[in-house]
Amino acid sequence: MFKAMIIYRRKKELRNRLISKIFQDVFGHNLLKLTNDIRMNLKLSEQNTLARLTQNSAWSARYPIPLEANKMTTTVKLLKGQVAFSTYFARSDISKIEKLSADYEKK
């Protein structure tokens, strides 16, 4: 959803670019970076949830361990430099993401 919004908001700028070049603008799965790119104003708890989901979707879902040693961490930095513990799933994560999506769709 976040990548689609970046492309939609920049459609005039991206109109005459090759598709392979457009994907460079939305490369990766860092949800905090993507939400920052579309200027979503996230609460600290929402940043924490997205940061944890970003890290866990790559390492817990795809690979048994990170591919790079510097990615073996149990914390992540949030948008304003705060550090959050990142190696857990919370019972409320799904409802938080659903609320975040619903709130964003209203805008």
C-alpha cells in the first residue's frame, strides 16, 4: 500500500521513466522509510509496530538468520532516533495495522 501511494503521488514525475527506474524509488521493505516517504505522521507505537514487522518479515519469515552480520540485532531505530526492541510479535499487531490502514485510507 505504501509503495503504491508513493508512485501515485509522484505519477507526473514518474510518468516518462522506465518501470525499472520507478522501482528504485520504492525499493526495499522498510515500512518506516516508506511511510516517511509518503509523509505519514506516525505515533511512536505505530513506528514501533512497523519497525518490528519490517525486521521480522525479512528474518523470521524468509531466512533463518540475517544475510549480513550487521543485521543481527534485537533493536531498531525509529524515525526520530529512538531505539525499540524488535524481536517479538504482539497480540495487538494485527489490529494496529488494520487501524493504521483504515486511518490512512480516510485521508
